[in-house]
Amino acid sequence: MPQRLPIAVLVSGSGTNLQALLDGVHGHEADIVGVASNSAQAPALERAQARGVPTRVFDRADYADRQARDEALASWLTECGARLVVLAGYMQLVGEPFLARFPDAVINVHPSLLPAFPGMGAVAQALAYGVKVFGVTVHLVDAGTDTGPVILQRAVELPGARTEEEVMAALRPVEHELLPNAVRLFAQGALSRDPGNPRRIAIRGAEG
């Protein structure tokens, strides 16, 4: 039986995407070996603890600067044995020194069809713009804000949407499907950068 991929998950809030990973890939294609948060109050930590997954809080206020926090975080994730880091509703930026510790092995889920509406408040941005098609993107993380190469993406038509709650209710099930799928693909070694276009992530076995 193939060895399961050890992954770590970074969270800030309720943890519904973490729950999707716990239910979908943990103990199957991957093992979640650690869950870290910037907030001790994040309900996501309780989800991890309920499954016996080690947790740790890295509050920015406890460190001299963001780089010191990121260094401590990266060191703990390395000690946990993580080979992939998943940002699942993690509301903090991670810097280049952190990313260098996990080259091409940090992924994020974002509630828009990137490159449209990057950064915080993506759904609010989309509503203000008046779009009728929303979506979810799972991408590799680079030093920019939601600028890394796209792994998976899906559009959701919501021509009558008026509120963020309405849009997120439609997008969450998509997030909960795409994020575990991206982890499975990584675990299978099915993801690679296209030599002809390093921004394009090729998926082995996929068409196009």
C-alpha cells in the first residue's frame, strides 16, 4: 500500500475546509500531521483535536515580527514531518522564507476565479463588481497575494446573488470538493509545472 502523504493545515476560523480534509483524505491518501492557527479561538482547532491531530497556535503578537513567527511555524511543521502545507482559511500571509522551506508544496483555496478578485474580501469584491459567475480556485502559493499557479478551478453561476452569505453557501461545497482533490493529486505525484509555461500546472492523466 502506498505511503500516505504527511500534510499540515493552517487555519484561522471555523475550519469547514479542514473538516473536508479530515473526512476526505486523512487516513486515506494523506495523514494530517499538524494543524496550526494564528488564533487560539479558532474553532478549527477543536475539529483537529477531536480527531487526535496535534495543534499549535502561532499568534503574531508572541513574536518580534512576521518573519520570526513564520520561522517558528515552519520549524514546527517540519518537526511534524509535513511534506505539503495546506492553507485552509488561513487569514495570514506567509513570506518567502517560509515558502522556501516547502518549495512548490504550499497550496491555498480561494473563493474566486483567480486572477479575478485576489486578496481579502474576494466575494464582496465580486458582488460589488456585479459579476454573475463566481468560483473557487486551488493554487500553489507564491510570494504574491493569490498569484500562484492554478491547480484546480471551478465556476459557479449565481446571476441573482446579492449577499456574501448567499455566494459562500454555494461556494463552500465546491471548496470542500476541490481542496481534497488537489491534495489527492499532490499525494499521487500527479502535479507538475509545464516546462513550456511554468505558470501552468499539468495534471497527469488530465486532458488539455
